[in-house]
Amino acid sequence: MAFEVPDLPYAYDALEPYIDETTMHLHHDKHHQAYVDKANAALEGTEWADRSVEDVLTNLSSLPGDKQTAVRNNAGGHYNHSLFWKMMAPNAGGDPTGDIAAAISDTFGSCDDFKAQFKAAGANRFGSGWAWLVKDSSGLAVVSTPNQDSPLSDGSAPLLGVDVWEHAYYLKYQNKRPEYLDAFWNVVNWDYVNELYAAA
Ligand code: MN3
């Protein structure tokens, strides 16, 4: 089945004032839809057309050579954004909870040290991309990916990600990406991060 943009799990204005309603409309309805449309177009007629997005992204090098870039960018965009909507929630945010809280403290020393590292990964990503908390074979790590590359394609399980493409923040924060990254902590859905951590 072709990929589809999932509905937002909350209203478009639910993340105000941290993430504005206009950005959510454009980001979800236009940007995410474009990734879905282009991923479907790239996969159409190939044996990968009915595979899950996770399957496609973990096997990029097995795809037809002339499809790999389009799929990396657009199936990656679909997957990353599908996670991103669920990684945020209204009436959420604050410090980590549950098992991930202990794992973060063990790995990074403290929640504040983790937040500083995650923010730096997002602020220092040159151009467009993402900052992530991932689980790989050695444990938790903060990484950054360019464009729409997914941690999945590097063999890591994404647990929390923040989109630092300008389309994610420019209407409200203009050039102040670090302010957007600070605001992001107010909408992090730690329940979902814990779900991903348990499944990783
Ligand atoms: Mn985006």
C-alpha cells in the first residue's frame, strides 16, 4: 500500500505557543505530503512499493540504484515526520519520565547534560537536518542527520528527534533556531519516547 500522511494526533494549534498553528498546517499538510507523494512515485512499480517504510529505509542499498536518492530523501522524510508528530504532544514536555529518564542520566550524566548535547546537535547541524536521541548497539547516543536521512538507515533506533529544517521554525522563530530548540522541550511526548525505548 502506498504511504499516506497520518493525521496529527492533536489539533493544529495544540502545541501553541511553542509551535505555531500556521507552521503545523504547512509542515504537516504540505511538506509531509510532498515527501509521501515523492516517495510513492519513486517506489511505484518496484518490488519495494508494498514494503513498510522501516523496511525500505533499513535496506536502502538494496533498492534500484536510480531510486536510492529519491527514497532516502522522501521515504526518510515520511518516516521522520511520522515520528516527529507523535514525539510532540500538548500538555507535555519537561524532564524525561519513566525508564528513559534513568537511561538518560546513566548515559549523559544528567537530564540537563543530555538537553545541552541534544540542543547543540540541532543548533550545529549546518543547513537542513535533524537532531536525534537514538539507541544503537552500544546504548543511547545523541546524533545529527543531514537532510531527511533517518537513523534507521545507520542501524540506530530513533527515540526522540527534532526537525531543524527552516520550514519547522522559521515563521515563528526566524533565524533563532536555538530559541526553537529551547521551546521544543515544552512539547516533548516522553510517554511516546518511552514506548520507542521499550521497543528498541
Ligand atoms: Mn520537516
